[in-house]
Amino acid sequence: MRLAVNLGYWGAGNDGDNLALAVEAERLGYSCVWAAEAYGSDAATVLAWVAAHTTTIDIGSAIFQIPARTPAMTAMTAATLDTLSGGRFRLGLGVSGPQVSEGWHGVRFDRPLSRTREYLDIVRLALSRQKVEYAGEHWTLPLPDGPGKALRLTVHPARETIPVYLAAVGPKNLELTGEVADGWLAIFFAPEHAEESLGHLRTGCAKAGRELAGLEVVPTVPVVVGADVQACAEPVRHYAALYIGGMGSREQNFYNRLAVRMGYEQAARDVQDLYLARQHRDAAAAVPFEFIDQTSLIGPPERIRDRLSAYAEAGVTTLSVGTYAPTLDERVATLRTVADALEASGLGEST
């Protein structure tokens, strides 16, 4: 199992800290730096900046939002980042959610599975540097009734193939990931409940005639180091409440449904009710400690070391660390603690 770091969203007043964290992750032998986007900072610019200040660590989008860019634009961006970084880019894609897709990007959130499949078809076609001609339900290139013509990407990526990861939560999206992607970007990954998701990935892999072992499994895992396990859970509560309660509408929240499938039906309902009523602190307090403990690495270093075994045994190939410490020194210390824990566990893989 390898390690990565997820910087999350940029622009919260910690830009320099995030860059320092990426540089330290490279020094510690982490395999990848991932950056996210929602409706603030974009991931591509952040990754270009990180790439300019590092030399060996990979850079990855977790995720580029599919509604935000045409597939051709994503191919252009991926090829450019791969070239500028010397072949270090990993392309993570996701459909985002209905509120961001329709409210921010003005793109209808309809038929996300077929849209994702076509999107990835076109991205890969463009990255292969063939002329882009495509006739689908969502995209037709070139348009048949105008002056457009089939074009070929002019940039040469550093590699023949750029690995593609999909962020997936629901069963059908997990099957699609297993069928068409090189890796899975997971959230709220609990080793105790992993088989429910891995089973859907396995079904998708079987459709493509391959084994699950060939798919990268990359969950982002919150990490808080400290002697008091209950206290360590506190910084993660607000993050969990935001996703379970506030990411999406009452009728359509993928993360809430995931918590239900994990056995937290009543808690998921309570957190959502409180969050949508703008009682955010109460919503955070309503997140069960057991949910946080199962989906995070919290507590003293030896507890984190022992818990890493459960992730490795559940099929995780790269564990992406999300740091929740308030200062840069503490965030750096978190990366070092996890790196030391992985080494002590004997589960590490040379990068």
C-alpha cells in the first residue's frame, strides 16, 4: 500500500501551507498529491503550481468536474499537465452533484452514467491523438450541421496513456468505474463495509474482462493524531456532516445514501435534518463516533499503525491522507506520523 496526500480545496488562507505540505509529502516518499475543486479554486491551476515546485511526486485531480469542462478541454488540460510535470499527472473525474452542476455550471444533472461513459470515451480518444469524431447521445463531434471538422490534439503528453480515476459512490457508478477506469477515488471508505462497494467494482471489472486487482483503490481518509481518540474525532465531524447532510438536496444526496448503506440510516436522517435546518453544529454532533472511527485514522500513532492493516486487507492500494490539524507544523507532523506508521506496519510499497 502506498500513501498520497489530498490538499482539498485551495484558497482558504492556507495556500502557502498547502504547497509546503506537498513538498514535504514528496520528501517523505508519498506517491501523489491530489487537489479538489467545487465552486472555488480550480484543481488544474493548483496542480500546475505544485508540479512546478516538485520533481518526483505525482499530481492528481480529485476531481475535475465533468459538468465544468467539455471532454476535449479536459483532454487538453490533462495533456498539458502531464507534459509540464514530466509524466506525473493522474486524471480524476467526477460528475459533481446536482446543486453544483445545475446551479454553478448550468448543466443539467441528467443521466450521469451515460454522460460519464461518453465523456471518458472522448477524453481518451483525444489523448490518443487521433482525430476526434464521436456520435453519442450527449456529444456529437464535430457537429453535423456546421463548419466544424474533426481535429487532433496538438500537444504530445509525456506518456502514451494517462491513468483515469473516477470518483464513485453509488452502486451503478461503482460498476462503471470497474468497467472503464484505471482507479477508484473513494470517500468515507470503511474497511468493515468495503465489500459492498468492492462487489460493484468487481462486477464492472468482470464486464471488461479483467480482475479487480488491476484497479487502483484510492480512498481519501481523514487523519487526526492525538492521545484522546474522542477529541481526535471532533475536527472530522463538521466535514462528515457537510457531506452527509448538506451535499445535495434531501432527495438526492449520494453521501447520505452511502451512510445508510453502511447501517447508519437513523443517524444519516438526523444529520441531514439538522444540517438542512442550518443547525450545523448540532448536525456535526449527531455524526456517530463509530462512523468517524470507521472512515478515518484517529488517535495515537500506534493505533493508526494498527488500523492501516485493515485498509490494506480491504484492498486499498493507495491511502490518500486528509490532514485536519490547524497549523502547518501539525499537518506536516501528521504526514510523518502516517509515513512512519506505514513503515512500521510492513505494509508499505516502494514508490
